[in-house]
Amino acid sequence: MLQAQVYTPDQVAQILQLNKNTVYGLIKNGEIIAKKIGKVFRIPAISLSFALTGLDQDLFRAEKQDLKLQSKIRQELTQVRQAL
């Protein structure tokens, strides 16, 4: 059985010495990776590690860049398919 360490937003607020609302804001902005299960968020321990080392921002920026490029990639694929 999977035994991943997860935290609640309240626990993360205590760990990072932040207000609970700040933690929710970080989740909303994608700065802390969290999974909503039912009505509650669960935050994997690795997400905190990423947040503290800056890796989360690197991943967040890469994902934003990927989303920006999706339409261009679709256009290019359409052109290639039409040329075939």
C-alpha cells in the first residue's frame, strides 16, 4: 500500500510559518502543488521540498511555456499533415 507523506494546508502553514490563507494562495497560484480530494487539499511532502528549493517555480514556468506553445504546435502539425 502507498505510504506517501501528505500534509493539510494547516500543517503546511505551521511548517512554513505562514498564515493558512497564504498557503491557499500559494496553492491557487501553483507555487505549492496540491491535490484536492473531495473538499480538502492534500499536499505531498515532495511539493514542500520543491517549494523550498525553487524547483516548483521551474516546473511551473515550464508548464506555462508548454501551454503557450500548444497552439503553435497544433498549427505546425496541421500544416505538416496538409502537406502530406
